[in-house]
Amino acid sequence: MDFNEFIRSLDRNIPPEVSPMLEALWYDGKGNWERAHDIVQDQGGPVASGIHAYLHRKEGDLGNAGYWYNRAGRQKPQVDLDTEWEQLVKELL
């Protein structure tokens, strides 16, 4: 699956068969922050922490986002949320 296919899959009602991390980003792309967060909070490691950070940044909880960026070994990006989402998806594809 490439990025354009992933974007087209957002028109569907169910996610494509992808990793849990991509599934979380798919749900966020569909506007379902809660489902995305539920998926990512059950995962471990730096990738999950980076997505968790992004979700809390999107939520507006910058303190919590900072904690998760630190756990991911990342700095808070200097890009808008849409660009960060796209970068995360592309990293995982």
C-alpha cells in the first residue's frame, strides 16, 4: 500500500489490513480521535509513543504530548498537524 492508496481507504467504513499503528492513524484520519487513542495506548515502543504524542498534540494537551515525544525520542515537530500526520503515515508505509 502506498500513501495515495491509504488516503483513498479513508473513504471506506473499515480500515485496510495494516499494522495497529497505521490503523490508529487511519481512525484519526477519519476523525475518530478516541478510537485512534484507544489503539495506540495499548502499544509500546517509540513508534507508538510518537503517534501517542501526535494525538495529544492534536487534542491540545501539550504537556502530555511533550511527555510522549520524549518517550518516542523525538522533538515536537515544527510542522502543522496535517503534515505531522502525513509524515507519520509515510514513515509506517
